[in-house]
Amino acid sequence: MVQEFDKVGVVGLGAMGAGIAEVFARAGFNVIGVEIDQAAVDRGRAHVDKSLSRAVSKGKLTEEERAGIDARLTFTTSREDLADADFVVEAVPERMDIKKDVFSDLDRICPPGTILATNTSSLSVTEIAALTGRPDKVVGLHFFNPAPVMKLVEVITTVSTSDETVDLVSEVAKRIGKTPVTAGDRAGFVANALLVPYVNDAVRLYERKVATREEIDSAVQKAAGLPMGPLTLADLVGLDVCLAVMDVLWEEYRDPRYAASPLMRRMVAAGRLGRKSGQGFYAGTDEAPEPRPTGRYAEMVREEETLDLGEMLIAPQIDDAMRMIGDGYASAKDVDTAMRFGCGYPKGPTELLEERGAESVVTTLVAMGEYSLTTVAVPAPLLMDRLPDTQEGEGHGGGCACHG
């Protein structure tokens, strides 16, 4: 069925949408990119041109291949030009009112058999699908930035999405060179639900003056082999984006685990969004190393060595992953795939757990709880089940409640 696909529409040509359009054109699809006005179209075309020029200069594309990609790309300001599209991906800003307008329009314009996908990273795919007369043909197709480079796409299903649609979209994802992970419509999906609370945890430790920004970042890089630390990542992604995801998670679960750090909220209010604003945890500073905190928590980490700083951030994320797997939301394989291909992790959470052992992770969580340094109330049941038999009984007796 995938071979019958020919024309793909992409609505919204910001950095992400332009990247998505490029990905489909590279894979041999004819692509129509749609934007709100000519100025936005020109910006989108410039995004694609810059990306393709970079690929040619690095020897990843020949001039002939680039010409073929260009020939398959058409840009327009009219959604009506999608009247014969087989597949449409929406990539407009993360506002439900804008997305509702787009999907209502697409449902009217596109043939009944056209599959409609949203690239939302946090909004309800179910709510979007309900606006159409074809909820069985609506999915989330969440790409990661930059779309031409990152290999993961999350295929998000709703209670109405048909199995045929899911299978077809997953095959399309593979055809464009991506690794699909399928999950249900739940706040944060897989990758963001594991990544952003981890970033929030780092902000919280920084706010509590447990360690400097450099110490926090380098400790996690050392502990898990990550390409960058969580505060550097926050600057790169944008504090406003991190806050938006945390707020969506909070709205869905109302769990302290998903309460945004006050510092994160205040930095966003002050316009300190990271690299995009020129000011963040690092951006806009003279980059000189910060003086070491000298409070109780800092002494606990450095002098008493009660807790390893890197493990203080890795352990809660492993716990989140085990809770997700235990809930039946995602498989261990999909969790690891999402974090490796979507977030650049050398090893996924369950692989990190295998390295450390459940006892080490639970011990870290319990010790953090004693110092009120984690929002994990009780370790995940699936994590507790992995404890050695001599420890498991003690844990279920109440001794492992992280807040006593």
C-alpha cells in the first residue's frame, strides 16, 4: 500500500515542517509544502535550501540528487492544493486553536481516504482527530529536530485509529528512513515524557544549589555517556518548550513528579529561554565556571559522598521508564529505542538499569527521598520486582517509600 502513495502534503514550514518536507522529498515522494503567506513560504523554502546545500557540501548528496529532490518539492499558500494528497502532515505551532483550524480545513479539502497526521509533541491527538469525519485515519507522527537527521518518529494512535492506518503509517515512516515507535495518545508520548522531567530534575537540583551547572552536566555525561548534560540541553531545546511539556504532563497526571521547577517557570517569565533568546543557563553569561555551592546539599554530594550526582538524575528517569513499561504503555525495546534514536542516548533506560542493577537504583531513590531531593514518591513496582529476594520483602514493607 505504501507504494501507492505519491503526493504528500506538509502544512507549516517552520524549521521542523521544512525538515519534514525535505525528508519525504528525499524518499521519493512528491511534496506540497503549505504556509500561511508568501513570506512564510519563502522562509520555509530557505530552510530546505540551506539544509540541502549543507548536505551537498558535505558530500552526502550529489548535485543531481539535489536537483531531483528540488523537482519533487512544490510550495504554496493554498491548502486547497492538497485536494489530491494521499498523506498530509501538519507541523504548525503547538497551539490547539491553530491545529483545529488546520484539521477542519484538511478534512474538508482532502479525499476521504487521505491519512492526516499531526507532528504535535504534546497536544492531544484524540482531540485533534475528533474534529474530523475520519478519526480512524488520524495519527500523531512526531518527528525530532532536526528532522532530516534524527532517526526516531513516534507514531501516536488514538482509540479511534484503525490498525490499517497504524500499519500503513509505520511503513511510511520506514520508507522515509526513520525508526518508528508506536504508542498511545498520552501526554509526552514516550521520549518527551522521559526526557523533560529529567531536565526538570536537573533544574531543581541546580535551584537547590546541590551543584553548579557544570558539575550537573558533566556528572550526567560521565554517568550515562550522554553527548550533553541536561542544563546544556535545556538551553538548546528552549526553556519555554520544556515548561510547556511539563505543564501538559501536569495537566494530565496532577502528580508532583510533573510539577515544573519554580526556577524553570521564572526563567521563562523573564525571557531567559536559552540559545534562542541569548540567555539561559549558559547562554548570555561570560561562561566562567560558577563558584561551588557550600550549602548542606552540596556538602552531602561532595564531601560525604552519600549520593552520586549523576545517579541522582539517572535513577528517577529509569524509574519513570519502568513505570511506563509496567503500565503497558510502551515496551522495554520501544522505550530504549525512543531514547537512543530520539534523544541521542548511547544506551536506553532499561539498558542503564541492567548496568546498575535494581538495588543500586532503588537505594539512590530512597536516599534522595530522605533528603527531599526527588519527586518520586515510591519506586515503580516493576523496578521493585527486580530487587533480589532478600531486598524485595523489605521494600514492600514500606522501607522504600522515598518520602518516608
